[in-house]
Amino acid sequence: MTVKELRKSPMMAHLLDALEAGADIGHYGRLTFAMIARHFLDESEVIEYLQKDSDFSETEAKALMQQVQGKDYNPPKRERILEWQGQQEFAICPNPDDPDSCNVYRELTFPDHVYEQISSYYEQKASD
């Protein structure tokens, strides 16, 4: 998997461009980036991108990756991204008025285990 794959999502291209420019993408921008990018890039590459954020150190980037991987977070749904965006200054979703934008499950193909975890979660929730 590569950065080229990630760029198939306009939102991820937006986050990559902002990071490459040294922008502060905010806590939730970094969290969103890590939760999605970890399925496409090596851990070291994700950490390297996170460090480009003007307000984020190597130690913080490594800690965020440990958290995301340790909890095995699935990529966030569009609704969650928009909710998070409302809690910070940086716009994670560049086109929030477009109902098709920032839906990474439509824009990207994740490894099978991501879809299996989501399916398992909903099956368990339905049986409770």
C-alpha cells in the first residue's frame, strides 16, 4: 500500500497536503489520519507524516500510533469525522456539505480484517 492509494480519498489527500505544508491539523485531524493511514503505510511512514504537523513531536506521534494500534481503531465514519471537525479549527473534511465526501469506506479499500471487525461489532450489538 502507498501514499498514492491514500490520495484516492480527497480528504486524505487534503490531510497529506496539509501535513506536507507543515500545517497544524489538530488533534482530531491527526487521529483521523492515523486511524486511516495505518492501513496503507508502514508505522514509521505514518509517524513521519504526523511529525510534519507544526504542533506535534516525534514522541507524540509515536504515542498516538501506539494508542491507535493498541486499541485497533477502525477508520472513522463520515459522521464521526464531521463531529470531530466541529471540535477544532482545522477542517478535516474539505467539503462537508457534500454528502458523498469524507466517506473513506466509499473512497478507499481497506484490508479485509477491517470489514470483518465492523461486521462482527454489529452482529454482537444486534444479539445484545
